Amino acid sequence: MWVYVLLGVIQGVFEWIPISSEGVSALFAHFFITGLKPVEAALFLHLGTLFSVLVYFRKAWWDVVLLRERELCRFLAIATIASLAVGFPIYLAVKSMAVGNGLLVLTGLGLLATACLHHRRRAISVSTGRLAVFAGLLQGLAVIPGLSRSAATVFGLSLGKTDSAEILKDSYMMSAPVVAAAAAYIWLQDPAVAAATWPALVSSFAVGFISLYLLMKFAARINISRLAVAFAVLCFVGAGIGFIV
């Protein structure tokens, strides 16, 4: 049981930072848990951190449900459609492959370019719909093991936004509908994954909420240029770990 709790702790910590939580969790499950499908389990564990997002951003979610924030509703709807359109076929193609470290390096380079962009001038003027499509497509690509969802979406969103806390909030909120759909699909395909990983779901929720709280407090104190640089460095660290393993 404790090995599953540790698996959830790993998910809860790495979900929010640009070292692919899916890649790290899948590697841990592969080496330390016998009989568990690593990629499917890693994807299903996002359900625990999904509840962290729902609780932490509960006020924003109520505004979405009650249609008080129509622009946010539109953004989430468009981003979800784009993510599912790209992510589902890619998941079917690569779920048994260990790829993505090279893409993580490219994401890190993109984040560095973003830092330079915001250091010299303001974000590009882009409509909410186009920004949602771009960020949603990047999120869909993040089903590739090793490619960080948070890094990819922070890169996409920072092209049109300048506030670090707002970028992270939108990045984490847009993950919720896709995570729910992915968890439902995995549960229907293999209910045993859900039955085996419930201790990991509990620990990923608890640790995920605490780490999300700390990260959002940190993000509120720095500008997007510094956030992008910090995330880029973590991308390179994650890619280095992936190449070594």
C-alpha cells in the first residue's frame, strides 16, 4: 500500500512543475509496482490532482458553472476540444512508447524565448479563442510521455498573457476537463487500474493541493520572465533525467 501512497506523492509534487509527472510516475510504477500498467496508471493519477484544482480554484469553478465568467467558459471549452482532438489519437499511438525527452528540451528553449520576449516587450495581442486553440493543442501533445503539460501550456499562454499567477491558473484549470475525460476512458478500459491505485489518488490529492498552494503563492511574487526561466531550467533537468534513465 505504501508504495502506492509514494506514487501519489510523486504525482502531487510533479504535476505542477515542468518535469513531466506522467513520465516520472510511469517510471516509478514500472520499476517498483508489479502488474500495474505504468502509462495508464500515470494518466489515471491525474484524477487526484484534478480534485486539488477543483478545490483550490473553487470560486473560479463556481463562476464557470454559473456562467458568470463567460470568457473563461469559452476559453476552457475551446481548449478542451483542441486538446482532445489532438491528445486522444496521440495517446493511442504512443501509450506504449517512452518518448518525449527531446520535445521537453524544445519546450525549455521555447520558455527561454518567452522569457526574452516578455523581458523586452508586452505579450502578443491575440484573441481568447486563438490562445485557447494554441494552448489546447500543446496540452494535447503532452500525452506523450516525458513532455510536460504544465510547461507546454505555460509557454502557449504566456504568448498572450503577462500575469504569472493568471497564466498558471488558466493552465491548471484547462487541464481539468481533459483529465476527467482521460480518467473515465482508462477506467472503462481497465477498472483494475482504479481499484489498485486508490491510495495513490488520495495522497496525490493531499500533496497536490499543498504544492499547488505553495506554487501559486510563489508565482504571485514574480513576473512571467522569471517564471519562464525557472520552468525552462526544470524542463532541462527533467529531460536530463529522462535521457539518463
